[in-house]
Amino acid sequence: MKSSTLNCRLAGRFRATVIAIFTILGLIATLESAAQHNNPYRAYYGWVKLPEGRVQGVVAGIYADPDGKHMWLMDRCGGNNCAGVDVDPILKLDLEGNLVKSFGKGLFGWPHGFFVDHEGNLWVTEGSPAGERRGEAGFKIGKGHQVYKLSPEGEILMTLGEAAVPGDDETHFNGPSHVLVAPNGEIWVTDGHRGGNNRLVKFSKDGKFILQIGGGIESATAEHGLFNDPHHIAMDSQGRLFISDRGNNRIQIFDQDGTFLGLWTHFGRPSSIAIDDDDTIYVVDGTTSLTGVLNQQMYSGQTANGGGSYGYNRGIWVGNAKNGSVEAFIPELEISGFEDGVPLGVDQEFIGLHPDGSILVGEVEIGEREGRRLVQWINVRN
């Protein structure tokens, strides 16, 4: 009898312990889920104030000026292409979104990547690879496959690549998607956009080739340290490079020597990345499938970029660049059903950080529908 009673007590304690363990695990999971889906941000759509008659085009990048008093924005000349369009694509704005000056008309075909370096110089990439329909108008007039360095007054200071000539060697690009300049002046280029060279290239501050990682149109791969549609670059306080390896639905991290450090797959399908001075990382996923089906033909019939993704939520992921933790998630607002079997949405793509701590994100129209806006996400709980 005593043995039976003891066994019952032990069994009861075991059950209680198991229940306590699962309760704790459940609480941890709940807290993690709450942290990952916490959204303290609210959208404001009136930040950019353009002159009457100047239509907002597809925003292809926005960065703060080193003076802390202005923002630089690049859109595609009031639409989604600059080839033959008599509109300035580069806009200087004050912190309230008022236009200060603009320039750049006639310089670009289909500008895609935009960056402002620590000296205030502006960098632009022509992002359409050979054979991609959005670059055709530019190719016909000798535009494309280049990286530009401009002064804050709009003077061309340097060009990399050969105009309208694609290639994958040390002096050519094939639709370079983005550019970043390190504090020491070295230049990093993701080359190229979907269907392009799938490589990361490093140049000296005077434009001399140093190294490349990956390369060639046929080199798209999910192998660690290589790429499939590398789309954007950001750098943290340690000088680590964060590459949005969009076709592989991951962020890859490299040091300044190009050494692979690791990868993260929990920030969705990253189109662009921003990292602030405190190493908070902001990642935009605006191209994950809304149907739950992997669509191999979603981009102009090209399959080289992986055909999208599913299983993620579209929106903006906010986390810690030091350890990769996710602290907040801002869901995409306008997912409103389907049109002719195609999911509606706004396709958020390019992100910038305002000096006041708010987030600025460019929305790209899907197909021919209008949806070209810059959204300011304001943290209402600070």
C-alpha cells in the first residue's frame, strides 16, 4: 500500500512537472509570437509634397543627407521608366517632405539602385538586365548596365560599366541592382537584378575592380555564399554587409573582405534592407506569394530568380542586426483580394530611415495598376 501511494505521489509530481514545463514553453512561444508580430507603427501617406503637376513615380530609394536636414529620393521620373522622359528622377527634400531641388533628367533609362554616401554624393544603378522588357527603351538610346556617382549638385563624378553593354567581367555589369559605399570609400555593387549576373562586386574608391563573389547569368544558386537575384545591400556598425538574396528568400552576411559569415531566413523574402546607427535592422518583404502557391512565372516568364516564395507574411520586419532577433512586424496594408486570378497588393520594395525615427517605404504598382506612393511609418508607442 505504501509503495502504491508513493508511486501515485511520484506520478502526480511528474504530471505536475510536465504541465509546468509545457506551460512555460507555451508562455515563451506566446511571448516570442507576440514580439514577432508586435506592430507599434501607423501609416501616413502625406509626407512627400511635390509641386502641382509632378506625379509621384515608383520610388527606387530614399536616404538621409549627411547634413541631417534633408532627404534624397529617387523615383522613376514620375512613372516606372526614365527613358525619353523629361522629368527629374532625383529629388532633394527637407525633413517635412517639401521639394528643395531636383535634377537628373535624361541621365538614366531604368534607374533601380540608389545610395547616398558619407560625403553626400549620390549613387545610381541601372537595374534592368539584358533581355528584360523594362530596360528595352533605355537600351535603345544607349542607357543601361552602369553605376553612376553624382555630386549633390548633379554633376557626374564617375561611371562604372559600359553604357548599354552587358557583361560579367571586371568592367561590365548586367543590370546592377544596388550600390553601397563603405566609410573607407570602397564600392560594393550587387550585380544584377533578376536574370542578371547574380554576383557581389567590390571596387576601390576610384573604381578599380578588387573582387567578386558569384557571377554570370547562369550562376543563380542557393549555395551558401552565392546568390540568386541579389537585390540590395546594407551595412551595420561593424562593417558587415547584409545582402538581400531575394531569389533565395534570405539575407546573407559578409565581412569587408567578402568572407561569408552567415545567413538568415526568418526575415521573409527581402527586397531591401536598412540598418540604423543602433543596429536595428528593417527588412521589406513585398514579393512573397499571396496565393500560397510558388509561382515560377511571376516575373516576366523568368525562372532564374526562384519564382517568389510562400509561407511568409508580406510587410516590414524590424529586428536586431547584432543577433538576428525579430522585434516587430508591420503587415502590408492593401491585400484586398484578386483580380483576374492575380492577387492584389502594393508590392513594397525600397526602404529608407528618416532622422526622426520613422520608416519610409516605396510602394510599387503591380502590373499596370496605380499604387506608386511613399509611406511614412510612424512609431506611435515611443
